[in-house]
Amino acid sequence: MSRKTVMLRFANFRLNTVDHFDDICKAVKHAQRNLWFRHEIVLSDPFIKHSNVFVNVEFPDEFKVSNVGYHLRGISNYLLRSKLYETHRVGNRLLNYYDVTDLVEKWN
């Protein structure tokens, strides 16, 4: 299994992901099942480090993942269903996903 660490940030920079950590945890739990059954992708529980929210993503080696954010869009979809975040969209985007695997390895 290959592993990537992804940082989650709201597209609207007035929102801080740490402030909405509980909702993000619920959204990740929802996306975990879907990604496992469809693609055998494993999402870890979100964690906070340096005032940012991160998720570890594990996927099979034969699964070529260049754009992790595409597969994580279920997190945004879950948050948008509650209508609380509808006004915080920027275009069609609620969350941005950044691959920070190299950065996190330097921290450890």
C-alpha cells in the first residue's frame, strides 16, 4: 500500500478547518466507507498538526493516484448536504486538498 498525507483547507480562507474539525471528522467517516468499497482506499481519522487538519490516505500500489483531491471530494459533498456550508463555497469548491507527504515527513 502506498501512502499520502493530505492537508484539508476550506476554499473560503475566512473559514479555518480546525474550527470545523468535528464536522470534518463526520465527513471523513462517511467518505471512508465509500472509498474502501469502491477503490480499496483507506482514509485515516483526521488529525490536527500545526493548526491544520490532515488525513492519511492509503491506496493499493497498482492504483495510480496523481490527483488525490478528486477521490476525496466525498468529504466536501457530505459537508454541503447539511446546507451550513453552502454559502462558503468558492465557485463549485468547498475544500482544497494539498498533498503534503514530503512536508510531514520532514516534521517527523
